Amino acid sequence: MASAPGIAAAERAASAAWRDRPLRERRVPEWAWGVLLLVPAFALVAALILYPVVYSFWLSLHNKHAYLPVQTFVGLDHFVFFLTRDFDGFWRSLWLGTIYAVGSVALQTVVGVAAALVLNETFFGRTFVRGLLLFPYMVPIIVVVILMRWVLNDSYGVVPWLLRTVGLGAPGFFTGEMMMLTLILISTWTFFPFVLIGVLARLQTIDPELYAAAAIDGAGPIRRFLHVTLPQIAGVLFVLVLLRVMFMFTKFDIIWLLTGGGGVGWFVRTLPVYTFMKTFQELQVGAGACLSVIMFLLLSGFAVLYFKIFKARAEEGQ
């Protein structure tokens, strides 16, 4: 057996021999190539995700002006204020954001699944109808807002005119009492194709023999949906609902473009809108960063709880 000094001398000799080789003949270890190939990905993640998150946490601990180069360390004062004293601001915005997210995601899911079931059937003009139903998701948000302001206008809008024609009366879609419902309906029309695409893709992969076996057992359309279709699309719905809740809870553009910060905007001032107003209207960057951190923590907690509930139900079903 070689002694330790002998092994060390052999290693030094091998290293010297490797250095003395021409550059083109040197062989880089495979693990080094792996590290080099991963460096761009890690750098991109650090620049686009880690740095903004860490910087937001750092800002949330400071009282910082948006333009003036002045900042003061305040610790957790912003968190304490929002969680314990800002009832008309933070807690109201959190409640409105929850209503908006839950209501719009529920309607998007129902409409998306129903449309997917229809489009999964064979009928004349199915390709045209598919393209037509995907149209809302391809339209820019600003165009959707302009279109809906025109269609739902109390004075000359098509929908209020039709409602008055049939004797139902126009409810005033852009009044304070109706603003949240109007926003949910507009968001449902705009974003339900996201659910439609995912569910339809899964429906087309279900084995037809499952439906044939259910029909032989005497199952009708409703029972086939409950016992065959729904279990098959449950995994897709799990992911779609999770993504839609996160997207709608953090939705800002359609709300701000539709209402702005004042007037009827008070009735739909969700947490992202309140964060924007704190940061860019009141120029309190530290407070705005604190609200963004709270949103991040809320959504992270929701995702963890959501996965635990789904896992528990999956284990019960096995």
C-alpha cells in the first residue's frame, strides 16, 4: 500500500503534468462543465427573482420616500400598522381582493369547464367556435376595458338597452353597489379561456372506453360527468384553480384601467391597487413594499395549505 507522502507526490506530479499540456489537450472535469452550464440559469434567477424579493423585504423594514434619497430603518412598524390599525385600508382591501379572486375564479372555472365539455363534442363549425371562445383571452386588457365601458354604458350601452327592452331595467353597471359584480363578470369573460384550454386538452386524452363502460352500466350524462369526467380532470383543475387564484388576487391592470383610484374605485380597491396607491401616489415606498411582502406571504401560505388539502384528499381517495 502506498504511503500518504507517496500519494501526495503522485497527485502533484499529475497536476503538474496536466498544467504542462497544451491548452487544447487539457480535459475539464465533467462536474465543472455542469457548474458552468448552470451559472447562467442561476444568475438569471438571482437577477429576476431573488434580488427583487430580497430587496422588497429590505424596503419593508424602512421608511423610504419614492423620490427623495432618504430612508429610515423602522423595523416591523409597517407590518404592525397594517395588521393592527389600518382597518379601512389594508383589511378592507384584503377582503375586497378575496371576494374578487374567489368570485371570478369560481365563475371562470364553471364557464371554462362547461365550454370545454361542449367543444369536446363533435358538431358542425366546432373549429370556428373554438377560435371564437379563445378570442377574449387574446384581446389586450386596455381594449377589453374600452369595449366593456362602451357595451355596459348606462346611456348608450347595448346591454343596458337590451335589459330595458325586455323590461328588466338597467342595474347601473358602473355604480358603487354594482362595481364589484361588474368587475367579476368582465374578468370572467376575459380569462375563462385559460381554464377552457387546460380542461379541453385533458378531455381529449380521456379513454373513450371509460364512457362506454359507464353507459353500459346505465350511467346518464350527469353521472358520467361526476364519476368519469370529473375524476379525470381533477388534477388539471387543481393546477388551474391554484394559478387562477394567484393571478386574480394579484390582478391590477384591469381594475385600475376600469375604475382608477377614486370614485367607484373605492368599491373595488383590492390589495394590489392599495399597494400601488401607497407606493406611487402617497410615495411611501417602504409601506408599499411591506404590502407586497404581505401579499407574497399570504399567497405562499395559501399554496402550502392548498397542496396539503389536495394531498389529503388524494390519499383518502386511494
